[in-house]
Amino acid sequence: MTSQAADGPETVVASRRSKITPEREQEFYDAVLEQIRECGYEALTMEGVAASTRCSKSTLYRQWKTKPQFVAAALRNNRCPRFTGIDTGSLAGDLRAAAAAAGEWSARDGTQLLQGLGNAVMQDAELQRALRDALVEPEVAELREMIGRGVERGEVDAGHPALEFIPAQMLGVLRVRPLLEGRYADAAYLTRFVEAVVLPTLGLD
């Protein structure tokens, strides 16, 4: 199964979007993300999702037309910022709390999803935008807010050269540890990373 619209019948691809209840749509999205976690993006097919959700393949093609569009919609639907609401009153406390939240998400299913998407996000612009919308930009925005509050409180200088790299450090280690050690970056690991690397670099304790 390829990711092109030609994969489905022309009459189906060209037809109107069907009416699907929000509950049913959520079932489809959940099935898509679960299959990516278990089998990877390349193995995901419209047929497989249709079989697991007991619907016709034509229903999926009418609604989303191509596999990349379907996966992108599922990713955006899954958008759930993990750092929302974190405000401990100090930048060090916020970064520790963010590490714990990111680690819990990673250990639960986040890293599996990222690994399952693999190189596909680099080859498809729509998937890349969806991944950024769902998993990257919301977290980066929250981290920058934490940093901004720390600067306003005078905990760290606005011109500190390390500040711009904090989001890359926090999010990058989630992806790198499985490659280096074959283990997820869980809450304990990320907290140790923040304590040993991030806070000393910023002059915080």
C-alpha cells in the first residue's frame, strides 16, 4: 500500500467526505496511531485500519484520501501538550516538572510513536507539519514560557547563550536515548539529565 491517492479507486477518492461521528472518528485515529506504534508507518495500510475498526476501506478513502493525510489528521487530533499548567514558581522547578512529564509520556507511548514514524516525516511535508503541530511546537512554546518567567524573575539572564538550546536538549534526549542505550528516556532519566546538565549550565540549583 503506497501513500498516494491513486491507491484507492478514483471514484472513491473524488467523492465527498462522509459523515462520521466524532466517536467513530476517534476510533479510526486511535487505530492509526496504535498500528504505527506496533508496526511502523511503512507497514500501516488503509486496509489494516479498516479491518481493525470494522469499516469499509472506501469509508476511509472518502474521508482522508491518502495515508499521509490520514496519519497527519490522527497526529493533530492527538495534540496534547504535556507541559501545560506547569508553574512551580522557579525555572529549576519548572524544568524538573517538565522532565518528569516528558518522561512519563515517553515511557507510556511517545517514543514508540516517534520511532514508528521513522524517516517518513522527513520525506512527507504534510506529516512533518502535523508532527510539529502535535508534538513539537506545543512543547517548545511551553518551555519558552517557562524560560521567559525565569528571566522575568531574574533567575537567569535573558542573554544567556544556553537558553535557546533548552528545548532542543529536553526534546532531543527523548529520541536519542533509545538509539544509544535501547531504553526509553523515562522520568527518572530525564530528571537526572536536567539536574546534571541543564541546571548547572544555566547556573541554577
